[in-house]
Amino acid sequence: QVQLVESGGGLVQAGDSLRLSCAASGRIFSSIGMGWFRQAPGKEREFVAVINWGGSRTYYGDSVKGRFTISRDNAKNTVYLQMSSLKPEDTAVYLCASARDGVPWSGIASPDSYDVWGQGLQVTVPS
């Protein structure tokens, strides 16, 4: 079983950048796909981005495409989410998650495709 710990959240101004990190331990990190989701108060969990095990394939939610970049460093067992041009609507709790073994890429944006979740961290962009 993999354990995930996010870091790097906080309060930033609109237009600023922020990088989130997710450190993994346990299961072989380099063999699993890793994703980021977010959840704002009163809203459903929203897919943000995912990266495959080798880092060669990524996919983004429409609301963050072109502004956010996901990456990973398998030597450090860490996945990153670089967020730029932040907007008030990006305010949410951000969670990283590890994909289930064998999940097809076609279903990778669904929370059901992930079996381990971090505790989440708050990102706030005031309006």
C-alpha cells in the first residue's frame, strides 16, 4: 500500500503561481499513475491532472488546461502540480491520489480509478 503526503498549499493572490508536491511511500511509486483532484466546499471532487507511471503521458481537466502542469520525479517518489495564473475559482482542497493497477487511460479522470488518497491541502485564491 502506498501512503501519500501533500505539501505546498497556502494563500496566494490571483495571477500568482504555486507548486504542490505529493510524496509517496510504500508501494513501488514508479509503477503507478498519479493524479491530482480538488474539492471546493459544496462541490463534487473535480479531476485536475494525471501523469502515467513513466511521466510520458499527461491529461488535464478543462478548467486547468494550459495553466497547470503535472510532473513526477520517480527517484524522489514525488509528483508535482505546478499551478500558474491562479484564479479565485481554483480555491479548493487539493488531493493527490494513486491510480489502481490496470486502470484504463480512458477512465483515468474518474475518482473511482484511484485507490489511495492523500489527506489534502488547502489552496486559497481570494477574489
